[in-house]
Amino acid sequence: MQETNKDILLQHELAVMEGILESKAEYRKIIKAGIAKWVKDFQDGKIEIKMVDDLKKLIEKDIELQKDEF
């Protein structure tokens, strides 16, 4: 049985989406590690409250990545 062009295109699109989802999962791991490190540094007194911009950016990126999952 020969696959139609539509089936081949659908398989390709599914493979691309799977790759994107895997990448997002990896990016979220990196972001979560960054947030955990920031919180630890803050708790250890290495970061002052006026330096929250990095944490804000990490949280915003994490939320952005999660939005695409719904």
C-alpha cells in the first residue's frame, strides 16, 4: 500500500511537532534550574532584592513555554 502525499506530510508535521515539544521540555528544565539557583543565591544573600530582573525573565519565559502546551 502506497502512502499518499497527505499522509507523508502529516507524518513530517508530527515529527516536527514532537521535536519542538522535546526542545521545550529541555528548555523548561534549564529555566527551572536557573530559577532554583537564583532562589538559592537570594537565600544565601548573594542577590539583593533590587536584582530581580533575571528571575522575572526566567519566570516569564517559563510561563511562555507553558502557554503553548494548552
